[in-house]
Amino acid sequence: MLNVSFSQKFDLIKPCLVLCAVTFFGFEAVAVQTEASRYTSLESLVDEAVSSFRIPGGVGFVAQEGEMVWLQAFGEMSPGEAMPEDAIFPLASVGKMYTATAAMILRDEGRFRLDDPVSMYLPAFASDPDLTIHHLMTHTSGLTLNGNPYWSVWNEHFGATTTAEFATGLANLPRVARPGERFEYGATGGNYEVLAAVIEAASGQTLEAFLTARVFEPLQLEETHFFIPEAQRRRLPAYFRQENGALVQVRERGDDWQRSTYFAGGGGISASAADVLRFAQIFLNDGEVDGHRILSAEAVQMMMSDQMGAIPALDDQLSWGFGAAVSEGAMPDQRGLYGWVGGGQAQLWIHYPTRHVYFLAFTLDSPGDNDLLRAFRESALVRTVD
């Protein structure tokens, strides 16, 4: 039995929402295994995590060429209720892939260029003429993204005002580096909150409205939302936290974020596993899914390529593209791994050479369990094929 405390309302401004994503950089080579043995190892991994009270429950899949070849729901949705395969999970920082997709749509249409100054769209950055959209997308802005000053801005605006007001708050903080000088993801990947504000200014729409019209509706992603509609809210599982070796419930089933005018570019998306897979096809199909052109092939190649140049990013095997990590040194004709993690509780990885997609989400509140996410990825990833 899970040790469940009295349910508490989930605090939107808790820093643990997306803080731990930046600690998940480990990457190790994985020997090629047979399909059957690989899936057996994944099942054993998640089943053991549940039986040892490491996590309460979740959903994972492996897909190839758009088809799930392994799918498992494990553990509980809430105490006494089995986890369904169609549960809807907060994706936390995995949402940056969606925000970057929105940005590249605007770039494809010529509505902004990646080397445009941010101040063209957000006047609060008028004193930063060298700060560009590219700097935001690659976490090289030099903005303050850690520490008490950052959290003061976060607590004032996240879930309460708008991304434009959040961006203005950051614009008023001291800079920690010159634009383009170094990679700094920060506590929550806050550059993507500013990017969301740029997208809203350039498009004349909220990030929610833009992504709905340009991505969610064309791809029929009816289980992907910034705020889960009432009819689907019961598919949001209860969330738990590890306290003194026990799982303590901190969020009830169906307890979604309170709707606001703030649409988080750094991690505001919730989605089902099926919808995540369909979204991932954008990157495997060079921007087109079932006749719907979402992005140009060039835009997809740019997103999945190493955008850091000589600037060190994550580690010696993972660098940064647009919206997610990429295989270090990956160029458009050498695309490898592309993906990211969120809050220690969700991850999406796309392995372009083998046409595989790997996804795992579970209901352990942040800081979650990055070691489990890493173990799942390493067990699932096929590095070479015959």
C-alpha cells in the first residue's frame, strides 16, 4: 500500500516543477539487443520501480515509423486505481520542443528571423541590441536565470500574469554574460519563457492559440493542452513525492493547474502518450504528418542539429539544438538523438537514424527521478542496426 498523506493543492510556482531537467545529461552507449529482450528489460525496469515504491505509476512506449511497438501503463492512477494507457501527463520542460516548433513556424513564414534582436518584439530589451532570438533558443542569452532575483520574477508572474510581463521582469535584472558567450540553461530554462513572449508578439496570438491553430488542430492532438479541459481532467493522475522513503500524495487525480493568461513556453504542455507520438512524427517526417505541413524540412533539420558551435553545452555527447538536446556535433545530414526531459518525471527522445521514439512519464513530483529516466533511455536506445 502507498503511504498517502492528505492531498495538498499543487503549487504552481514551486521551483521543483522543472528544476531538475538540467541535471539529466548522462549518456552511455547501449549494446544492440533483440526487440523482445529490450522490451522485457523496460518492463522489468518500470515494474521494479513501482514494486519498490520508487514511483507510483506511469506510461512508457517505444515506437518505430510512427507505430508503437511497446506500450505499457504501470502502477496506479490514484490509490487503488490502475494507470490507464491514455492518461494525460504534464510534460514540464519537454514542452520546450513545442515552443521551438512554434518559433520555427514563424521563421519559415518570414515573420521573424533567428538573428532578429529580441527588442524588435519586446521593447523591455531595448538596452540589449545584441540579444537575438537565436540566443534565446540556444540558452546563450546571458540573462539571469538562477538565484533569488530569478525566483522573485518567477513567483510574481508564472501562472499569474503573462510571458511578456515575465520577460520584462527578467529584462530588469543584471546580466550574467554577454549574449552568445556561454550556455546557461538556468533553473527552469527561462529563456523559453521569453521566447514564448516573442512568439506571442510576432504572431499576435497567445502561445496556446498559436500552437492550437498551427499544430494541435492540424495533427488532431485532442489530448494536448496547456490547461486540460474539464471533460479530460480525470485522466490527469494523482502525483506523489518521496518523503522519508515513502510515497506521499501531494496532488489529487484531476487536479490541473488553474487556468490563467500565462502560457509557459518553458514547460506548460500536458499530453497523452498517443499525442506525444504523433507530435514526434514532425521530426521523423521532415515536418509533414499525414499531408499536413507543419514545418519545412530545413527547419526540422536545424532543430535537430547542434546549434552551439564552439560553445560547450551539456556534456561531451549531448549538445543543444532548438527546443531540445541533440547528439553532440550533429549536423543536418548527420542527425542522431533529439529530445529532452522535464521535471525528473517525463522524457521524449527521437532517434532519427533508426526512426525510433522513446517516451516515459510517471507521477513522481519534482525533483522526480532522473536516474530512472536515464536508465529507461539507455535500455531503450538502439545505437546501431544491422
